[in-house]
Amino acid sequence: MLGLAGAALNGWFGAVVPRLREAEELRARAGCRQNLTVIAQAIRQYRHLHGGRFPTCLEELVLEELLAEGHTRCPGPLLMQGQRGGYLYVPPPAGAPDEPYAPLVCDAAMDNHHGRGGWVLRRNGRVDWVYPPQFGQLLSEWAERGAVSRPDTSARPSSTHVR
Ligand SMILES: [Zn+2]
């Protein structure tokens, strides 16, 4: 084994760097899921205060101090490229039938998690990881419907726009 130190070292670099990235991505995924859980609570509180009405955008939750601004950003792009990724939010139309599994909030771009999918918060508060191609389909459907993403207030490049 000692005679193979060079080869072992190369193997170490080969294995450890992707493992570090993997650990960062897992941490980003956990943080992102937590964000959506907190957003779900904030939306519930908002609806309680506004006679069942959904907020028009996530920024409204921040303005009403129901949600900390930090929770409106996916930590994935922040960890990996120093960029900030946002979330898309599509409130159900007023008077729409109750669809508990319909998506309400999701990662705004496939890039938020390296093209491997994204988190989706459903109207019933459930948070699911959705893999491509279904996640890509959701993003393009929402882009067509003019999904409301959080307005970007930072000067940095942002992923709040699909495409
Ligand atoms: Zn995310």
C-alpha cells in the first residue's frame, strides 16, 4: 500500500473533491428544504391574517415581517458560485378549487441544484424533491404562466428568472 502512495494520493484527490462538493450540495438541499418549510408557515400565517387570501408575491411576506429575507434565497447557488438563486411562487387564482398537491413555490432554476432537480412546496405544505425532466417541465409551465419570482434587490447576477 505504501509503494502506491502516489496513486493513492491521486485517488484521494479524485475522491475527496467531488465528495466535498457533494457535501455542500447536500447541505444546500437541506437548507433549501428548510426555507420552503419556513415559507409555508409564513404563507399560512399571512392567509390567517388576510381572510384566506394568498400573498401576491413572497416579498409581501418579508414586508409584513412574517418571513426573513434570507429564506427567500436558495442556498445552492450561493454556496457554489457566490450567486443567489431565488424561488418561483404561483398563488392559486382566487376561488380556484382546492388542489392540495398543486405546486405553490419551487426553486426558480434548474441551476439552483446543479441540474439535478429542485424542491417543490405544495399547497398542503408538503415539500417534495422533483427530479428532471418533471422539474424542468414545471419550470417551463410556470414561465408560460408568468410565475412570480421574488423581485431581485441585489446587484449580483440572480437566478430568479427562468432561462
Ligand atoms: Zn434550492
